[in-house]
Amino acid sequence: MAERAIRDSETGGARSDAILDAAELVFANSGYDGAALREIAQRAGVAQGLIHYHFGNKARLFERMVERRSGQINDSRATRLRALRAAGPLKLEDLVEALFRPTIETGLELAEDGGGFARILVSMANSSDPVAREMTETYYDPIARDYIAALKKAEPRLSEADAVWAYMFAIGVGMTMMAKTGRPKRLSGGLCDDGDADAMLARIVPFICGGIRELTKDNPREE
């Protein structure tokens, strides 16, 4: 009896993941309003009734999809930040890489499967819709505050306002590079590959760090 319960739980988990994977694609391609539960069910290979069983309605499905993927990214960010803090004084380059690597690597992993979470995330970040703003506040603001505090620790001359701006500008770059479009390769005649996380990070980190340090140059160091 217990073994059957475990098998049923595993099956339900697999179906739930399949629905969430399909939802990412459909929401990315059609937007929230245009996304149909029928298409999500077809892509997931399940009956539409299972979506209602696992998630209730479209709004809850969308939120659960965001929660799952943002949790993966932000758990990795938090783990990296804890490790950096435990290792000693924070270094700006290490901090920026810890912020970016989970985003970029997740984007590349999803791109191989046709994932569209990067487009969903960009849409949410730029949306004035109260629901999108609430989800951004719930799932992204806590880790954002942790990294803003860490930026100030790594660069003591960074003001509170400039630390927030620095984070926002950095995240804008991260969301752009999360989506693998092939455009850098096209523009560079094959020299730049947005499918190479290490190559991108080798350039993004000094680019962002240079901008952050430029913000601090006229500020006195806090004692």
C-alpha cells in the first residue's frame, strides 16, 4: 500500500512538472491573456482536468510556474552569496558572478528545451499589472535586497541609492542575456556565442563592476 502511494506521488509530481514545463512555453508564446489551458494540457500530454486538479485555475498555475523557476534561480543565488560571505571580505567581481551565473545558466538550460521563462520574466519586470508586481515583490525582492546590501559591503563608497540603481541595471543585463537568441553570434560573424555561459560572464562581470565603481568615484569612503 505504501509503495503504491509513493508511485502515485511520483506520477503526480511528474505530471505536475510536465504541466509547468508546458505552461512556460504557452505563457511565453501567447502571453497570460492569450494562454489557453487546453493548449497547455495538450503540450503536457494530460487531460485538462488535471490542471484544475493540481493548480485550480490559470492564475494559480501561472504563479506556481513563476515560483518554481524563480525558486531554482534564487536558491542558487542565495547559496552562492552565503558561501562568499563565509569565505571572508566580499569582492565585487565574485558577487556579480554569483548574481549572474544562476540566471544565465538557467536560461541556457531552458533554451535547449525551448523554454520561454526569460521572456516571461522580462514581461513581468516591465509590467505595471498589480499581479505581476506582487509576484516580483514576493519572489524576487528578498534576494534583491540581500544582494544590494552585499554590493554596499563590497564597495563601501556606494550610496544606498546607487546600490539600488546598480542592482537594477545589472539585472537588466542579466535578463537580456538569459534568453539565448543567437543575435550576438549573428552581429559578430560568429565571434560571440550567447550559448557559452563562461564567455559571457568573462565580459559581463568586468562590464558591470566597472559601471558600479564609476558610481562610487566621487563618494567619500564610509568609516
